Amino acid sequence: MSKRVLSLADRKRLRDEAIVDFRHGFINRREFMLRATAAGVSAAFAGKIATAVAAPAPTPQRSRWQRQAEATVTIIKGPHHPDDARFWEQMKADFEAAHPDIALNPTFFKWETMDAELTAGYASEPADVVYLVDLVLAKFVNAGQVANITDFVDAESFAADKAGIAPFTWDVTNFDGGTYGV
């Protein structure tokens, strides 16, 4: 099948008469514009339909650490190193820079007076966070001074966070089938 070569006059006539001659592979300007417009409109509608049936755009989720209120968190612990206070001052500065609405107040007890200091603290204004080594944790759990957090840590909403914590940590904080901690 050979294509017939159209003369310039025939091409002009086809163009001017808005005739499409597919036998010869020619398309006039009017037909080209019509098809291009149809393709563009089709693409636009396809995009709109895809957007309409697609999953909704994700909404930003608040981090549980984002500001909910200005707060001061007091932590008390015994020293583990002679430079512990300096270490905690740096940690405090780093934490407060990352969380400007939360002030960190690290305090220290002396190991030899730990019982008296913590008991006095529990009686008046307890610290928000008490760092207890596993050797003394059971003593404070038995005295009712450490919260049972079993329901919280076993909740499905905490599963991903819990998986990121070393398993031995859960063993150390388990007493009589319950998990105890801050």
C-alpha cells in the first residue's frame, strides 16, 4: 500500500475545508486542535478523578512530645559519675533547645541518704521522674512509691514504642506480674 503524495494545492484544500484524510495520514489544523483539546481535557479530568478517589492527604500528626503546655520536669537520681552534674547540665541544655516549652530540672540525691531524701520528696513535692537503679527499685515498689504502669505499657498504642526498648528493661521493672516505673 503506497501513500499518494498530495500536491500543495490538495493539501491546502484539505486544510481549508477542514477535511481529515486518514488514507494519506494527513490531519488538518482544526482536527489537530480538536484532538489536542480533547486529550488535554481528558487528562485534566483523569487527574481530578484520581485525586477524588485517592486516599485523603495526610494530616500532620502532633508528636506526643510537642508543646501541650509549658512545663517543668523535675528528675532526681543518684550520681553515677563524678561529672554527672556537668553531664546533666549539657543534657538539660540540649533537651531544652529541642523542646523550648519544657524546662528540665535535674536534681541529685546522695546514695547514703537516698531513702530519707526520696521519702521526704514523696511526702511533699515528688519529682516527676525518679531514676532508680534496679538494686533498689523493688524496695520502692513494695513501699508503693513507684507507679504500676502495666496497662499503659501493654496497650496496643504503646506497642511500637515498647518494641524499641531493650527487653531486659521490662524484666527489671516486672514485679508480681506488673510493670512498675515512672
